[in-house]
Amino acid sequence: MRLAFLGTPDFAVPTLSELVAAGHEIACVYAQPPAPRGRGQAVKPSPVQAFAESLGLPVRTPASMRDPAEIEAFRALALDAAVVVAFGQILPREVLEAPRLGAFNLHASLLPRWRGAAPIQRAIMAGDPHTGVQVMRMSEGLDEGPVLLSETVRIDALDTAGSLHDRLAAVGAHLAPRALAAIERGVAVEAPQAEEGVTYAKKIRPKEARIDWSKPAADVDRKIRGLSPFPGAWFMAGGKRVKALLSRVEDADGAPGEVLDAALLIACGDGAVRLLRAQREGRSVQHAEAFLRGFPLNAGTRLD
């Protein structure tokens, strides 16, 4: 099939790779424009742009797909279908209807739960026992189209947004070519989404990232894992900002924010969390033992 691929972050790269490996003709790859990235904030291409260019694929990075000139350029590609994976722009009707067979999105949740921008993080933060990836036909509404294929993925007790992201990306990469094969043969079944159970995965805001130790340990643990590795749930200790990047819930009591032992067990409003991985401001990520060698937090210390 002759395809356009629209995606931007790391999550989308495995799917593009699988589509190329499956023998599809990628007429054009679309990604968000280069932006400041990394510690030095140098302007760099997105992961999808960099990967596509390494394969010699044509790439466009429009600021807006609503630009009439971009819409006409997209129509001129004479596509069989478009595949969208975390592109980062709302596509207008003219773009969605341009390909002969339509436009199809790979989404990292089990719709209609967690429509929107941050489904992986929100699923962990909500304590969902499982999530998944789905291929849906795109409509003008936000993640509202009918679903063609679905794969469920368990959320484990020590999963972070990072680890779950990688597993979902790998599963989704194999799901998209399967969906296209069914579409091409005319045997794809499109199931409307349920009208009940709709939730929205709002974009993560910086103000959400500070840890409130008065919350139950289960909530604190989910926030830590759901915001790891980025932006990272954080607290203050000795005037230093510290990111908590992995934790587990344990049965212990103390004043909220109190360090309960010499191995980063922190009291919460109900129960406690054991910090397993942390990062001081300006330092690299460390496992708890290494972290404590350079920044001891003794029992009785209160964290803000």
C-alpha cells in the first residue's frame, strides 16, 4: 500500500520500522518541526524525523496540517491510507479523507478509556490493572473512531510510564501492519467504541509533579511510577529538589514525609513507599543505595 506516516516521538518509531519492513511504500513521513531537546536544549529533529531520514524517506515537518498548502500537498500524494502514531496535531477533515481507504491511528489505551494526550501516564496514575494498544479509524472527534484491532497489556506493580511505553510501542508496532493487511483484503471489522466508560488523559502539567506525602501510599506510588522518567515526581530534601523515579508500597506508619529507616522508606498519609530509584537535581539517575551514599537521608528526616 502507498502510505503516509504521521508521528513524532520515540513511541512511533517501531511502527514506522515495521511498516517499512512489511513492504509498504512510504510516500512521505510527517513529524512535528525540530525543537529544543535534551539537557543542552539544542534544536534537533524528532525521533521519527531522524529515523525516517536515516532510511532516506521523504519527510515534511509542517507547523500546522491545517495550512491549505499542506492539505493540497497531502492530497497530491495519492495515498491508499495514512497511519498516525502520536503525531501531536489534530488533523482536519480534509486530511483524514484524502487517502483512498482512510486514516488510521495507533493509540496507547483501551478506548474509550484514556482518550487524549497522556494515556500511558494516566493509566498508571489511576491504578488501572491493564491497558493496551488499539488501531482505530480516525474521525474528527478526539480518539472517537471505531476500533479495528486491539491488544491488552498488563500493568505490573513496578511498571513506570517508561517501561510501559516501551512494551506498548513494541506491541503496537506489530498491530498496525496486521490492521493494514485486513483493510487491504477488505476483511477488517470496525467496532464502534462504547458510549460508557469514556475518560480523558489530560496532558501532564508541571504542578502535578510535586509529591504530597499526606496522600495514601498507593496514590503516591502511582504518581511516582506514572511520571517516571518524565517529568518526574519530586520532593524537597535539605533544600535540594529530588526526583523519585521508582517505588513500591510497604506497610509502615509515620508522619507524612518522615523517613522511616536508612533505606528510603517514606511515610505517607496511609502506609509508606520505598524509593528504589531517585535523582538529585543536576545529577544522574541512581538506585537507592548509590543515591544514599552521596545524599544520606537518615531516619527521622522530614521531606517536603
